[in-house]
Amino acid sequence: MTKTDEKVEELRIQISAQDADEVANLDRMNYRLSDAIREGSSVTDQAKNTWGNGDNACALHAGLIAAKARGYAS
């Protein structure tokens, strides 16, 4: 399991613990890249001059972590 996969699992746990109303507001039609970046960055530190390795993530990598955690990407 890679660091990114570990962060995806960590975020899945956080998402499942969220309030149902908040999750409903982030449905497939309203889930934006900015939402994914914000959500993914909650489980990582900011990477500088690199994509990151899971512990650190750039904005796009953080968005990918969130998209994977929500099942939008594989």
C-alpha cells in the first residue's frame, strides 16, 4: 500500500464520520475540484516543488486523494 493509498483510506474514514447534511451537499453534480482539494489537503501537508508522496501533496494530488476516497477516481 502506497502513502497515497493510506491517505485515501484515512480520508474515507473522515468522510464516513461527517454529518449527513454536509455529505449531501457534496453530491456528484456539485462536487468541484476546489472541494476535492480542500478535502484532500485535510489529511496531508503541502508539498513544495513536487507532486508529493502521500504524506505531502500538491493541490492536484490532494484533489486526487479526495476523488479516490469518494470513489470518483480509481
